[in-house]
Amino acid sequence: MAIHPRVLTIPASRPHLRTLAEAILAGRVVPGWPDPADPLSLAAGTVLLPNRRACRTMRDIFAELTPGGAVLLPRITPIGDVDEDEWAFADPMPLDVLGLAAIGPAMPGLDRRLTLATLVRRWAESVDRAVMRLKGDDPLIVSTATSDALSLAADLMRLMDQVATERVPWSNLDGIVDAGLDEFWQITRAFLAIARDHWPAHLAALGQEEPAIRRDRIIAAETIRLAATPGPLVAAGSTGSIPATRDLLRMVAQHPRGALVLPGLDTDLDRASWEAIGGTPGAAGHAHPQFGLKRLVAHVGIDREAVEALAPPAAFGREALVSAAMRPAATTDLWAQARPAVAEEALAGLNVIEAANEREEALAIAVVLRELAENPTRDAALVTPDRALARRVVAELARWNVAVDDSGGQPLSGTPAATVARLSAALALGEPAPPDLLALLAHPALACDDPAGRDAAIAAIELRALRGLRPTGGLSGFARLLDEALPNGRPRPEDAASRVTAEGLAAGRELLDRTIAALEPLAGLDRRAPIAAFAEAHRDVMRRLVLDDAAVGAEAVLALLDDLAASPPAAGFALTRDDYPAALDALMQTETIRLPANPGARIRILGLVEARLLHVDCVVLAGLVEGSWPGQTRLDPWLNRAMRASFGIDPPERRVGLAAHDFCQLLGQRQVVLTRATKAGGVPTVPSRWMQRLAVVLGEEVWTGLRARGDEVLALAQALDAVERPRPIARPNPAPPLALRPTRLSVTEIETLQRDPYAVYARHVLKLRALEALDQVPGAVERGIVIHGALDAYTREASAGPVADPVARLVALGRDAFRPYWDDPSVRAVWWPRYLRIAAWFAGADADRRKLFAAAHAERSGHLDFETPAGRVFRLTTKADRIDVTEDGRAEIVDYKTGSVPSNPQVNAGLAPQLALEAAVLKAGGFAELHPDLIVSALVYAKLGGRDPAGEFSPVKVTGGDVEGLVAETLAGLKQLVAAYEDERRGYLSWAMPQYVGGRSNDYAHLARVKEWSTGTGEGE
């Protein structure tokens, strides 16, 4: 007797699992099951569902629908999740019937990836040889980076899984036409032939199986076992995307007491459009949401019209709307002929939110979910493939303490424990960078019994060892800096400037010692070793560092390192110290961990697969932009689109079709909110193709109405964080009392007082000092200090007696001065060559000047005191780079400039008063050993650029030629300036002369909030 397949469908507007459970209990799925007269008959059946979450929900629904007392439920299990122990009770044994040998264990994923990565590296060598041959050069092997090899191995694993899943023979590679393909394809095909010719033998020798092949063999065996069982069989919710699953579903449909229940089969689509699905060659056919169901129905051997509906669409059902919107491209011309009639009820629960950016979208979603959370009888779900958006929503809901059950996982590489692993590997195996060391020491994933003590220790390490230039000697270099702060092992008294206490220094040294000791197992490895050795040492490092028990990813990271250390292929997978951190990161990126469940929460965040069959009061479909939903189609690096078609495997758009079906199913909920951000990262986005189709079918007027509802939600979201129209703050102009105002400034700070008084206020009134940067790179200030130091040292030596070889001596002095910065490549490549040119120029220029002057005084400190109108004594301090004196009592003040030189008008106007004020100090007798009766004949800038020319002595052109008159005028201006700031009504204005502000005065610009009150030109608004 012919068996007529029994295939049913549940419309998307009906709750799939509840409708299925009600129909099973009513005996409408498998006729005669369950038997009303036999309370145990329900337990005789088997219900197959797509995933574990659906199975758990189905059990809950059965329990809810049978409140009369205890009930024995049918066996409810995920499709393909086979309990192999049940085969022992099967009659006949499925393996014997299939003629299959015993199914061995699957090859562990890590072992598989490392083995394939080894093959990839060998293949890369052959590619490099081919490149060299094409260039006409001798063969040259250039190794592929280990992380790249691991990434390519992961891509190859996906390709092998797809080939195995779709049952495509590897021999099809031979059918790919060579015409138009270059030599690289020949190499690639030869490599892929390994999967056909050598990989099966390799697995057989190990007694292992390919994971996808083993899964299909198990499903095939389970199919035969279930076919032999007399009990009722029901398979529901699956589209049969895997051929082995399709065979199982066909068996269920053809079983004498079986039934296949399809999710949302489109029964509204006209016959011509239905036939067009999948008819378009390549990508377009596979991207239709009904493609999988159409293929499954054909595989079962029936027409669509033979499929029965378990329930009619709900009153608000959108099946006709979705069917029209998603019709295949070949029949979209029907849109222009007749727009489908959409009931008001179908539109009542549909809202569209188009936010300005990702943050606004997340906040609007949070507002929707928060409203649902107010009602204890309702639940809601956010469904999105965009994990970043999901995290934003969780953060926004936290402001109202709304509990969320986020079932989405996250890559292991993004967990705190993974960050600790990366930092420890970078510090132990490479040149330790201060930011990495600071990040590791202060990482919250590390266990700590004394947070306050650790904070003090970290502060001491940061301020004493990590800020400024990086020391040499790796981690021991940082320890050396701390030792210098603790001479003879005894802590120095409290350092008021850096706020580092003696106890903090001692605790910092101890913490650094513990960290260095913890990193030792990894730091002590050879330059090249197997990845298993690196992993074993790294595991010891992680345990010595002591991860906090609550650190997310801690167990997964340690498990990965344990697996790597124990993996046989890892013992032969060699790599260098430089390669290991990137290789570990590549392995962590493909590992996913699940977040802790919150089963009591009524707000859930779900992925597409998990949300497929669930029903909630409101569902938010978020992140509906191209590239996210649907995601970007990604080809593997082994076969292009044409090759895949010739090979016989599905295009990547098959996943788009699955996502489209999930989207259509979720649209069947009563209340649906569609959201997208019009911009992401400041770049305009493209609406999801499915939103675009809905907008076209509904028409502009209806779509505008749906957006208007969303605009109401956006208005609420925007009002949450709305503030009054911001008023620009006034330019800071603090006016402290006279007692706090400084009575001592250097000549360079006088220039700052004129141009940016606020910087003087912050430094001398607030007593603030800018911290050096972490891992500071030598800049203009350091360059000036180094060159000044070398030239000053030479000037002193030349003043003591003739120098035999001036250029050689300047070079030697320069080497000593440059030594602290020599590890920086810019110093060796740029600064040093320029200094050599400066040295050659200076040797001759200095000799010429000494013929004109009797003495050259280098690096002379001096000061000048005068009484202010308020009765205070003001001291002006300076350190002159050089003062040259003649026999007849004339002096020239020289200032070395490695940067820009002030213009003559600036000097004459008093805007660059340094040289004139140094001359005033000289005239006042403020320099020891220099007579105040000296006549200042010139103010000279020595420009030291190191280019062409390398240097130049440039006297200031004083207006009228009266240098001493300029000196007296500048001194008088200084006294007027000091007197003006003794008026307590006078404030220290920020950027008083913005066009001249620069250099270190900008250390305080952020405190003055310059960007809040200034425009791009620096003028206030």
C-alpha cells in the first residue's frame, strides 16, 4: 500500500509550538495519537524540534496544557542531536542495516585546525615559489604568518564541512574548467586535493572522523532507527537546510504514524511565483525565504497544495503581506498591478523606528522593552544579529534595573580573561610596552584581596616607572627605575609632586616582582618552540596571575590553553615568540562562550535560530540594515563564486535565505517593532532589503504612518537625555587673592603670562603639573634638551682650552647626550643625522666667534629682584644658553633654538621677551662672575635646524639699533605686567593671545575647556 506523506504547516501568525502542542493533544497531527482512553499513549511518541531552547519551551507548554495532574510527555529532542546509547535497543541495529562500520569519534576541532594550518603553511610556500617563478626570479620561500595560516585553516574547515554536508564529491574539482584560470588556481586545486586524497587516510589512521560526515552518518543511522519504530513521529520547525536532515524529515513525513510540520509555508503565493523560487541560477534563487521549504517539500515528494494547515492565520495575520513583499524578483512586476489588501489589524501592531544613529536606536528599543516590562503578565524579545547593538540595549535597560536574559554568546577573544591572556603574552614574549604593563597590573579580571593597597602600588609603578621614556632592559628596566626611587633599598620620603608615598613605592616594587615572576614561564621559552609548549607555559602564567573567579571567560581561556598543551598536532606546530600572541588571538576569535542565563527575566535577547519558533507579546527586530540583517555574503579564500557553482556547492546567499525565513516568521508576531539606524559610525546605512520591500508593497502613505508611530517612541527616547539648550561657557578668567599669586617666574613664563595667563594660574596657583605620557616618544622638547646639553658641554670645554678635534668632540658629546633616546628609531634616523650636520657647522662657527670674543659663558643661571607696588618682592629667574663677552666690555646674549625662532617684530614688541629680559638680569648683576657694567651689544638667536643651513647665528634687528633701550623698555613692561596682576580684579584669562599660544602652555588647555568656548580660530564665541 502506498504511503502518502503527511505534511502540515503552521502560519507565521500562530505561535508555532503552542499550536503544535494543542494539535497533538487534540489528535490532529498524527491521527489516533494520543489515545484518549490511554493516559500513557502520549509518551509513546517522539517530537523532533530544531534546537534545545525550543525543546525546553515545548515541555513547558505541554505541562501548561495538561493541568489535570502528572503526565508522561513524549520524547522531545533536537533534530540531529542523537542519543547513540539508544541504538543498543534498536531492532535491527541501524549501523548493521546501513552496512556501516562503527562510527568513530569526531576529530577534535583544535587538532583539525592545527593540522590543516600546517598544511596551509606548506601550501603558502608553494605559492611563494610560484610568485617567484612568475617574476622570473629564483624560488624564494616566504612563510605565511601563523595567525594567517590558522585563519585560512578555519576557512578551509568551513569549506570541508559544507562539501561534506551537501554531499558534493571532491572529484568535482576536476570539472572546474581551467580556461582563464592562472597558475595560482592550479596550486590551490592541488592543495584542495589533499582533502580528497590524503585527509580521509589521515583520519582513518587516527581512528577519527570528519565532524560533518560523522554527524550525517549518525543522522542517517537515527533515520533508520526511527523508521523502524512503531511509535508516532512528529518533526516540526525545521526547513531541512542539511541534506541528512532532509532525509530524516522525509522519513518522518512518510512514516505510517509520522507527520512533518513546516514553519510558515507560503500558501498565498501564486503558482508562477512559487515555481520561480530557486529558478534563477546562482545567488538570487537561494536568497528567497521559501527556498528551503520548497526544496524540502520537493524532497518529500509532494506538491505545495498537498500541505495541510494545522490552523488558519490569525485575524491580524500578515501572511499575505509578507508573501507579496518577498515574492521572487522574476515576478515583482506584479507589485505595480495590484497592491495586496492589508487589514487594519495587521498594521495595528507594526511599528517602524528609524533612528539617527546606533545609540538612539538602542535607547528607543530600551524604551519599548521597558514599557513591556512594566506589565508583569507580558514578555518581549529583542532579536538582532548585531551583538554590539544588543550590548547597547542591555546597557540602556540597566538605568531602570530591567532584568534581561541575553542568550547570545560572545567571542572568547572579547572577554576580560582573554584580554589578560593577550597582555601577559605580549609582555612576556615581546618588548614590554608601559601601557600593556599598566593595563595588566590594573586589570579587574585579576583577583585582589587588598584593592586599596594594589591601587597605591600601581600608582607608584605608573608615576615612577611607566611615564616618560621607556627604559631599556625589558621588564627589569622598569624595576630598575623603581630601585632608583628606593636608593639602598630604603624608601624615600613622600614625594609631594607625584603623590607617591614610601609605602606605595615599596608595594609597587613587590607587585612588579610578583608580576615578573608570574610571566617567567613564558618569557623563558626559546625563540622558536611548538605551540603546545607556549600554551603550557602560558597556562602556568595565567594561574600564577590568579584570575578572579567571576572573570568572564576565565574557564574558557584556561580550557583552550589546556587543550593546546595536550593536542598532538600542537606538539608539532612550531612558531616563534613573535607569532604566538597573534596565533592565540586567532584561536580565541573562533571560540564562543555563553553568557550566564537569567531564566526569570521577561525581556530576552535572542539570536535568529533561537527566536525562530518562540512566541512573545512583542518582538523587536533590530539592526535592519544591509550588512547586518542580512549579513554580508562572504566567500572563502579558496573558491570564487564561479568555481563554487562548477564545484556544485550552494552559494553563500543560502544563509541569506535562512535569515529571510526567520525574519518572515518573526513578522508573524502580533506586536512587531522594526528598527534601524540611518547612520552607523557617522556613515549613512542602507535599509535592509526586506524593509525596502515592505515599504514598496505597503506604499508611501502607509509606511509613513508606521514611521510616525516609531517617531513617537524616538521622541520619548530623546526626551530621556534631553537638556536645555547648551549655553557656551565663558572663557576662564580666575582671579585668586593676592596672597596666592606667584612672586617668582622664569623669563619663559613671562611670555606665557602674556599669551596664556591661565597656564601660569594652573601651574603656580593650583600647583598642577602635567604628567609625562605613558611610553613617551621623544619630541621637540627632548630634542632641544639633548642638543643644548651637547653644545653647552662643548662650550665649557672650549673655554677651558683648545679642543684638538672640535667636530669629533662634538660628535662624542652628542653620543652621550643622545644615549637615553637611542632606542627610538626616529632619533637614529632623523635627529642624529641632523645633529651631525649641526656639529660640523657649530665647530667652525664657534671658532669664528671665539676670535671676536674674550670669553664664552654657557648655561648661566641668574635672577633679578624688584619690589612691586603691593610691597612684595618679585623674582625673575633665567638660565642663559650662552653669553659671549669681548675685551672692551660688550656682551651678546645667545639663545639656542632647535625650533622656530621669534620674529624681530615680536621681540621689539615685547611678545618674545626672553633675550631682552636675560639682558636685564645681566645689567642688574644677576649672573655670577659677570660684571653688571657690561654693555649688551646684541641679542642673538642661534638657529639649529640641522638642515640647509645646519645652523645660523641670527642677531635680532632692534628698532633704532638701541639694544639697551629695548632691554630697559622690556624690563619696564615686565614691571607693569606684574603690577597689573597684583590687582585682585584682574583674572588669569585663558588664551589671552590665542594666535601665539603653543608649546607646553597647552598642557592646561583641557582644564580651561578651550574647545567648549572657542572656535577653530581660537576666538571666543
